[in-house]
Amino acid sequence: MATNFLENDLQVEDSHICVVMVGLPARGKSLIAQKIVRYLKWLSVNAKSFNVGSYRRADTPRPTAEFFDTSNPEGERLRRAAAEAAVTDMLRWFEHENGHVGILDATNSTKARREWIKERCVAKGYDVLFVESKCDDEDLIMSNILEVKTTSPDYVGQDPELAARDFRERIRNYEKVYETVDEPDSTYVKLINVGSQVIINQVSNYLQTRIIYFTMNLHITPRSIWLSRHGESEFNVQGKIGGDASLSPRGLAYADALPELVKHSIGDKNVTLWTSTMKRTIQTARHLTYLKKQWKALDELDAGVCDGLTYEEIESKYPEDFRARDDDKYNYRYQGGESYRDVVIRLEPIIMEMERGENIMVVTHQAILRCIYAYFMNIPQDQSPWMEIPLHTVIKLTPRAYGTQEERFKANIPAVSTFRAKYTSANMGGEEGLVDEDKVLSPAATGAQVNGVVHPDEVESIVTPHHTATTPA
Ligand code: ATP
Ligand code: F6P
């Protein structure tokens, strides 16, 4: 059985961490919670967010600010019941669904509430990590309210201006009782004004450190990420995998066309360009004038003894391996080479740099782009190694409040298709067609879609254990 790097080296199977979000409303807690879940699941750590607002909405779908006034006993009772239900489900999930990192996504704004949660977790032997988001930038808070709160189901059908006013009032009610995290015996990270200041206390294990480091790298500066495979290579034309071949004449034409292909969507933005250390990505990027960096970690998945063979040759020389790979492509490791799981582990620092960075263009390889794309678009491991990432196409990803927007720009230069469907071997070399001239450079050619994470306020009001895969609660 393939082993998980984290499980293997870090004893994740023994880890149970309850991450307790803390902060006033509209401080990005749900966004941070969802990103932690996405990151950990990408690294094969079983993680899930429990959004208390979703539980509350079962009984109180459209509360006004008054509901959140702590002198309102009925509001207090219902809010406490929602928190109890979420904590109970989370503890059950740890116990029965082998959960490693559960996130309790709520304001958890008083010491008494946090003490109660901690007691319940500690009684089960689980660690508690408080992640507090503090922000006093009024303009940012207002723009958060307008961006995500006025469209929440709490305010469905309401005038956005009235909704925003009510939400401000809700925040004021929380402010009356809010207590910042400063419990000396607790493990916590305090992110102040989107990480411009960070305070860390009492960190006790490696997984907690990873989570904290990840949250420290998050930012909300608008930016995009452009992804492209290298142009068609000589090996692609011959149907061979791996190697360090040069571009084919059509691949060179793609390199020539690339500056024009990205010109409109990049404009005058400051972009850093990353390639692998292999000839075909460096050649592809050669006419782009952005600041360049080569990463060994972006080199193609190492096919070991199969490097330089066609899929047909692999099937006839190593039939058992060929079959085993298709049975479980994510975990299968080529003899003397790598699996997709191995690639994800070596890409982790790249993902961290991408989270920290701003506009980045990455020119790399099929398997590598599948893993990077899977991270941003939240694609499960059984699907990611089978995704079609065509040659001669730029994918632009733009992180939004609760998802990633995708646009595709296809160059009008044909290339072979390197996609191979499960349990087949003979489809390398198939041609990808030319695109309609009118549609070249137009995102509308393939449409833009938002994916990756889900708006917590769009999930059903009460969340059953079956809604775990992509919903935050
Ligand atoms: P609520 O308590 O109402 O559920 P919340 O704290 O969970 O609110 P989110 O729903 O996550 O807030 O708010 C998302 C908005 O917060 C987005 O517009 C996002 O850009 C912004 N945001 C993300 N991170 C931060 C941060 N660290 N500080 C302030 N705003 C942030
Ligand atoms: O065929 C192009 C290529 O980049 C190979 O070098 C690499 O082995 C392969 O794609 C990865 O795709 P898959 O995992 O589907 O074999």
C-alpha cells in the first residue's frame, strides 16, 4: 500500500487537531478555514470544516442583528445549541471518520466559549489550535460585507444597503463581548490585519506548525496565476514519456505565440515566470520577458525505468506495472521513479510560494500542472491524474472570495494530444484540432467558471456527514 508522506514521517494518524477559528464577523475566518481544508486534503490529511452558521441557519435562517445581542436570551440559547451541534458532529467525525484536522468555524469570541470547546476536545485527547483573525481596517471590513455578506442566505431578497447596515449592527453586538485570544496555556496564532503582524503561542507539534505557516502566507491582494504546459516536444510527437527533449517545430511556434497569447490578460501587471529546469519549458518561455526562475521541483513526474518509452512499450514490457498504475494512478510509483503522491509532496513549497506570491506564470509539465490545478480547483486525488490539460493552452486562475475563477486561452497552433484514457495505451499522437480564429485569446472560448471552495453561506442550513467532501460545514 502506498504510504502518505505526512502519515509516514509525521505520525499524522495519531494527530487530532481541532482548529478553532476566532474573530469578529467578516474577518475572513470561513475563507481561512476553507483554505486550510483544501491545503490539507491536497496533502492527504483528512480535514473538514464545521461552520456553526450553517447549523444555526436550521432554526434561524434570517436573523436580524438583534438575534446576536447577548442580552437576548432566546438568541443566546439558539446560538449555543448550534455550537453544541457543530462540536458534537466534529467530535463524532474525529472518532468515526478518522478525522485528523477538524475546523470549528465560528466567531468563538469569548473566553468562556473557547474554554468550553477546549474542555470537550481535551477530554477526548485532541489538541486545540486557536486561529484568530483580527482586523481593524474599516474599509476592508466594509468591502468584505459588500462582497460576501449582503449576498448570504441570511439576507436573501433584501436590499443590499439594509443588509450591510444590519450586518454592521451584528458586528457591534459581537464587539460588546469580544475577548481576544491571550490565554497563556493555549496554542494559538493571531493573524493581525491579514498577516501584517502574527503572534504565535505554545505550538507543540509539526502539523500545527504547518497549519500556522500556511495561514501566515495567505493574503487577499487581487492577483492571477497563469499556467501553461511547454509547447509540443519531439518526445510528445513520438508518443514517448519523460526525457528532456527539445520542442517540435509546432512547439517552437507556440513559444513564438505565447507573448501575444497572454498579452491582453496580463497587460502591464508585474509577473514572475517560473519554469522547470527542463529544456522544453525553458524554450517555451524564451520570448516572455518577465523575471524568470527555474525550479527543479517543477520538473515532470519521474517515470523511472519507463522514461523514454511510449505507453504501448510500457504495456508490453511492464504489463503488471501498466495495469497497477491505472488501477490507482495517484499512488502508483514508477520503478525507480515517482507517483503523483510523491509529486504533490515535492510541490508543497511551490504551493506555499504561490500562496505568498502575487501574479505568477508557470510553464511546466502535464503531471505537475495536474497537481497544481488540483490544489487550486479542489480536485480529488482519484480524478486529478486523469485530467486533460491540453498542450498550447494557457489556463488563467484568479482566486476569488470563495473559489477560483478559471479562464482558458488556446493558441491556434495544433499539437498532439498526450492524454491517455484509463486502461488504454494507444492514444498518444492523436491531434488536437485548430480552434476558431475568432475565439483565440478569448476567455469566452472556453468560458470562465468559479470552482475550488464553496461559499459557506450557500450550503444547506444543516449539514449531514454526507456533505463532507466539498462543503465547509
Ligand atoms: P462570519 O463570522 O460572518 O462568518 P468570516 O470571518 O467567516 O465572517 P468570511 O466570510 O470568510 O468572514 O469573509 C470573507 C471575506 O474576508 C473575503 O472578502 C476575504 O477577502 C476577506 N478576508 C480574507 N482573509 C481576511 C483577513 N485575514 N482579514 C480580513 N478579511 C479577510
Ligand atoms: O506525455 C507527456 C508527459 O509530460 C510525460 O513526460 C509524463 O510522464 C506524462 O505526461 C504524465 O502524464 P500521465 O501521468 O498521464 O502518464
